[in-house]
Amino acid sequence: MPSAQAAGTRAGSTISNTATASFDNGAGTQSVDSNKIDLLVDELLDVTVASNDPADVPTAPGATSQRLTFSVTNKGNGQEAFTLTPIANAGGDDYDPSVTHIYIDNGDGVFDPATDTLYIAGSNGPLLDPEQSATIFVVAATPATVGDGDRGIVSLVAAANTGTGTPGTSFAGAGEGGGDAVVGATGADGEDSGAYAVSAATVALIKSASVADPFGGSDPVPGAVITYTITANVAGSGSVTGLTINDNIPADTSYVAGSMTLGGSGLTDNADGDAGTYNGAAISVALGTIAGGQTRTVTFRTTIN
């Protein structure tokens, strides 16, 4: 889309001009004025849309209320209202975000649905003076089926309510101040795009067991000690929260008190300041928030009855 220039003289202004001629007809210097020419300045319809996000906006599978931010600027020379249209299915990405709301910022640049204006198509588009800008928040949801690293693009189009079209298209009498309205270089419908980037994580849990019998071997006989090792592998560019490993003590075995470890460090069995607990039937280790690319290893021991 061609870029718009500064608005220039306000639409509806009158440019007046009168020519004067001076002469000497033998009776001294005289002058005469021409008729006055008044020109009513027409309204130029121009608008730009620009993404305000410096990078893709992070999102996650199933996330709601993720936000893109745009600026809509009236580059024309008259006050103009604009219709806002999001486009989320134009292709060139991995999935289509589901646009749920558009908000017009109240002027503080901070998204707050309680104080910003919910945009209702065809009803309350931003009304802007020349060179005035409005911050627009586009809110969307992310499908639960997306994968880590997927991108979803949303474009925002702002179109002059007076009319759009090929540059130079004129709308008779529709300009501010009673003149015509003329479509400018942008076609009176600016557009720009922003994108969401999925940052997701998955967990793979791997469990193994080793046996030490009372005779120095590895046979699972009564009295043998089983050491269980559970490794949680977190993959992806995102993080998981509230990750907890739980494991029931197997039947016909008894838990070895104080045998839990996390990353090789011992844990107590009681519900206290560390991550581990044993409730008489199962062990539980709270790992908290773990970023993709990290692992956590838990061990505990039981004795075969």
C-alpha cells in the first residue's frame, strides 16, 4: 500500500485570490482588481495502519484473550470515521486465530476492557482529525490443536467511511466543509498485519527400576530393594506450570522411609518446605514451573514384602 503524506490544508478551507493591474492612462497611476476566485479545499481520504508489536505475540494452545496492537492514523485533511475489519484467514501462516473482540484505546495506550471502547462494526469506528491516531487492540483466541512454533497472522484494515477506491476517485459533496472527498494514495483503506507465535511445551515421563536383593544380586525376591527412577522431560519453547510427579507404592512392597530424591538431593516425607511428600500410600513431588528443554529426575525406594 502506498504511503500517505501529511494532510496539508484542512478540508473546507477557502483559498481566495484576486489579481490587480496598475496602469497610467495619462491621468496618473490607476489600478483595477479582477474578480475574486474562491476555491473550496476538498477532503483527501487517506489512512495508514501500523502494527505496534515489535515481535510476534506469544500464545499457547487453547489460550484466549491474546492481544495484537495497531495504530490507525488519519492521513487525510479532514475529520473522518473509519470502519475496522480484521482478517485472520488470508493464509501464509500455520493456523487461523479466532478474533473475538476489537477495542479502541481510551488514549492511555494500556489495554483495559473496562475503560477502552468495544468496537461494534458499523456503529462506533474511530473518528479522527487530520494526523490523529487511535490505538486499536485486536483480541483473539488460539485453537487448542496448534503446535509449538506455529504462527497465526491477523491483519487489520481501516477503511474511510466516506468511501474507498482507486486514488483520485471523487465523491461529490461528501467532503468535510461541503467540498468533494477524493481518495488519496492509500486508497483510503490502510492495512497491516501482526502475528501470534505459539509457545508450547510437552512432558514425557520415563520410569525405570533397579533391584538389589539381600544376596548381592538383582533378583526380585522378598527383602529385595527396588529403586524407582522417574524422569520428566519437558520439550518445546514454552513452559509447563504446576508439574507434579505422583506414584503409588506398588502392592506387596513397603516404602523405604526418607528415600525420595529430586535431582539427587534428598527430600523429606512430610508436607513441609521441600517438594516431596509421602502420605502412606503414594509419593508426590511438586516440580512447579519447568521450561522446555529441561528435565527433572525423582527417585524413591521400596522393599518387597
